Amino acid sequence: MQMSHDMKNTSFRILFLIAAPKLAKKAAALYEEANIPIRYHFHAQGTASVGVINWLGLDSMEKSISISMMPKAFADEMLKKLQKKLHLGMPNTGVAFTVPLSGGNGRLIKLISSMEREEDREIAERSEKDMAESNYSMIMAIINQGFSEEVMDAARPMGASGGSVFHCRRSGSEEAMQFWGIKVQPEREIVIILAKKSDKLKIMKAIGEKCGMNSEAQGIVFSMPVDGAVGMDEAE
């Protein structure tokens, strides 16, 4: 698949929305209204402790995760709309945040570029040079099915208040996995944790020690910079 080289002259973002299921339809309507062409939706399970759930006033552990891609200026506007329309940060709502998109195939870039206004492109190119990350990072752990609680047991003492879990399937050569000593278990879980940047390294280290490749969880852990977030300060 040929990759586009236009990314160096543009500023695109992946927008994550992790919210209560009752807000999913409202969010979808906002995306439709904004003509956002690329959206993915997942059903997920929250991992917050009972104490945190009660403290935040949550009435369910069920969550919805929406992932969409758009120009930075567009993403900044959507964050504001989501916060205003969904009241993100209030009890039983959710959070939204963006991470930089550094590459993509030609059709993907063309679709996203079609959303960008010329004045937004000029502003984005100037601001991208001086871009400062927010105080948060997104940590993602991919582990064997059934080990999400072990991930959170390791992460909570290091500063993680909660996470979201959704299921996926591993694809790859069974022979290669066995060669590297990886037990073949196609069903996997992905845990997403939005954490303070100051806590990122110790959270990742704790997860790696408890649920890394040498454990039964056979997990991999990585992080992505968050450059915009709404709903976090209000929820703390």
C-alpha cells in the first residue's frame, strides 16, 4: 500500500471519545452534522474501581469508544462541541482527546484533507511548529483475553484512575509466534488509559512488569502523546 508524503505539510489528528453509551447517539449526530467521513465505533467496558464509580456518579460500567480522523483545526472545534453538547467531565459522561496522526495512505489523506479549509491549514502549519502537548498521555496495553484487571491492578497504584477495555483478535503467523515463544491465543483485549503525563512512565513500567511478554498476559504496552483533551479536569 502506497503511503502519502503529504503529511509533512498538514496537521491531522485522531479524535477519541470515550463516553457513556447514552451519549453515543448524540455524538454520532454531531459527527453527521459535521460531515466527518471516517468514524469507528466500539463497545467497551470500564475498569474503574467501585469507589471511583460511586465518586463519579456512574450508573454503568458500559462505555462507547468512537475514533475519528480529521484536520487539527477541525478536531479542536469538535472537542469544544463535544464538551458543550455532551457536558463531558460531568458524572456519567466521558472524555474526549486527540493524538497526532503521522501517516496514512493516499485515499485516507485525501478524505481528511477535503475537510480542511485553507485558512485552517495556514493556522495549523504555524501552530504545529510550536505545538505543546497537554498534561495527559494515552497508554494502550494489548494483552491476552482475561487479563485487563491485572493491567489495572498494576496501573492504579501508579496513578491511573481507570481505563476502558475492548476486544480484538490477533492476526499473524502461528509458526512465527511459536518461534518467538508466544502462545497462540487469537482473542485479545485492549486497555486504554488516559493518564497524567507525569505518571506515564511508572504506569507503563508497572504494567510491563506484571503483564509483559514474559507473563501469562503476554502484553505489549505503548503510549501516544495527547495534544488536546476535554472532560478530564472536571472529572478529577
